[in-house]
Amino acid sequence: MTVSAPGVGTDVTGLDSYRDRVALQQPTWPDAGALAAATAELAAAAPLVVPSAADHVRDRLAAVTRGEAFLLQGGDCAESFAEASVERVRNKVRTILQMAVVLTYGASMPVVKMGRMAGQYAKPRSSDTETRDGVTLPAYRGDMVNAFEFSEASRIPDPQRLVQAYRISGATLNVVRALTEGGFADLRRVHEWNQGFMQNPAYARYESTAAEIDRAIRFMDACGADFDALRTVEFFVAHEALLLDYERALSRVDPRTGAAYDTSGHFLWIGERTRQLDGAHVEFLSRVANPIGVKLGPTTAPDDALRLMDRLNPDGVAGRLTFVARMGAGKVREALPALVEAVRRDGRPVVWVTDPMHGNTITSDSGYKTRRFGDVLDEVAGFFEVHRAHGTVPGGLHVELTGDDVTEVLGGSEEIDDAGLARRYETLVDPRLNHQQSLEMAFQVAEMLRV
Ligand code: PEP
Ligand code: MN
């Protein structure tokens, strides 16, 4: 590997400048020596993603800013070490590939496919503690920090979990690469991806799309087309760059250019809770060359968006900066236009993505943290309406999903109701679309993209 760790104490790239800023949402590690040992191990480890691959993603996202491709980001709210099995990873990859097929075929638009995967192990929390039955313990902050189990020992932050997250992310990436480069993702297998899922309406609809694709492929075959390009797909990984101890330790200088990259993923984003202009997260990501995103909630002022562009993409490099709007179905039509218009007038390109999940979280009557599928779709519709009205590009979709038949989001054509949530509610943090709701969403978004 030709990528080297920056020399200790030199900070030629400013990668340590974030240490002078306030970093919100960091765990209180109990033992500084153990933390130093863990980060030293990561600093000496192989990168998960090489700089040229991150550059390539930036180029693909530049096409999104021009309306020539659509970005699909999806995966768990919080990955867990226990669920990094081949089967679970395959189910998620397959769901994203199926959504991408529906979007590509339905809207004749290339799709940039990206998992919230191989690093989505740290969570911001609204409270530092959690109380159950009169017992108060530190909050669960993701498998990279502590364990979900509600016991005193489990909730103590353990820096060795940073190393474990790196190793499991590497294993996850291996599976992703085997699937997407080894023929599993071959478009001629669109039917096979659907096997075992035939019972309900979204699957039947997917089957008929798959049959049309088959027909088109046979036609092209008869015309003598070369299908080598269909065998593999590009698939990228992204996560919230929340724990700066992890992100810093995996950052490397590219000897080709002297630029620094965060090699923990192709694409990193800053969450709604940590996007302060003078905060540590903005400072750190301003120093790495990866394509990056920032979540924007309904209280974002137009000037906040412009100042974030100044800090994170001052020269307006196309594909460098993505804004992920997560407004809520009831707010997107009021809150988004001023932001979109300010950015349009500024002229520096950004990728606009809708996250229709995080502004629509509710607690059901029986006490589950959930979302209504109808609200999720309505936010996406509002996002498209705003961009159509302003002549700007609705560039992508960011969703929390799983490839399994969980019951965490209300509604969809299976009509999951409050009682139905209990059937298979497995998420550690936020509710995810299940496989069938994800496909349903893709069909709806393909319609919106078509006009
Ligand atoms: C998330 O993506 O899981 C998340 C916490 O989102 P946000 O930062 O938008 O609240
Ligand atoms: Mn979430």
C-alpha cells in the first residue's frame, strides 16, 4: 500500500487542527492510555478505501450536480457488530441494487449506489444517559463505543471497539466487493434477486420490471452488444463521521498529491447535531479531500448553508459537497426553498439529497420509535416539488433501510400498523424501511424522476 500515515506531530495537512475546536457527541473514554493504544493501532493499519476511489466518487457526484446521475444512499441507522454477517450484508446490498434497477430503468438515469455501511457504528444521542425502571446508565452510542445491552458494564465506552469497528468494516467491505465485482450484481440476474420475496405487490411489480429488462437485454444481445459491463457494479460506502478519534486515526496523506483523505469510507457526512461552523467536525472534514455531506434540518438558515460551503468547499469543486435535507414532511415545502434558492444564487455546485427519515420520527401509541411510510413519501415528493419550482437538481435519496422483513415503519402496502410493529422490531436506534417498503419507495421515486 502506497498511502502513508502523516508523521506524528508534524500536522502538515492540518489534520489535527480540529483538536482546538469543540467536538460535540464524543464519548467520555475512561482510560486515555487505552484510547491512545487503539488509535495508534488504527493509524498503522491499512486504509479501507484508497484516495483514488474517493476521487472517483467525487467525479460521479459531479455528474449528479449536473442532473446526469442520481445518488442512492441507504443502510441501517446503526450497524451492529452482531449483524455484519454475509447474509445480512448481502440482503442490504441486494435491496440497494434492486432499488437502483427500478430507478435506472424507470427514469433512464444512472444511479450512484452507496451503502450506509462499513463504518456506521457511532450515533449521536439526544441525552448522555438513559433511564429504565429507575436505573440511569450512559446512553448507547453505537457499537464503536459501547454495547446496546442495558447494564453498567456494557455501557462503559471501550476504545478497543474502535479497532473492532475497523476490522468488521473491512470484512463488510470484502463482502460488498465480492458481491458487486463477482457476478452477483450482474443485471442479467435481476430475477434471482427477487427470489423468496414474491408474495406481495411491490415484489410483483419488481418482477414485471425485471421481465422488461430481460427483454431489453435479449434484444441487445440479438443486436450483438457486449455485456461485459453488466457483470459488475460500482458500490461505495459512507457513514457519519462522528467519532473523530476513529476518523483521524484512519486519515492518510496521498503521496501522489500531498492531500489528506479519510480512508474509513468513500463518503463521510456530518450530522445535524455536529455541523456547527466553528466546531471540530466541520474543521476536520474541511481538511480531507473525500466527497462529504452535511445534514440540514428545518432550522437551517440560508446563511448557514452558504457559510458551510465557504468552510467545506470554498472553490466550488463539483461533487465535493452534498447537502442532505431532512426537514420533515410537514416542513420541507416551507423550509427548503430558501436554502435551495440561496445555493442556486451562490452558484457553487452542491448535490441536493433528501433524507425523508429523520424529520418524520414519531412515537407510536404502544411506545415504538417509528415513522409513517406516507410521511416519508410525502417528504420526498415535497423535495422534488421544491427543486422543480426552482429549476434545481433533485440529486438523490438517503434512506434508512434493511434487506430483511422487519416491521419498524408504519404503513406501506403491507399496511403495518401499531400492533404489527411488535412482530419484528429489531433496530438499535432508528426505524428502517424493510425490503418491500424500500422497493415500493424506489417505484415512487422513479415516477417523480421521470417528469
Ligand atoms: C442519522 O443519519 O442516523 C442521524 C442521526 O441523522 P441526523 O444527523 O440527520 O439527525
Ligand atoms: Mn438514524
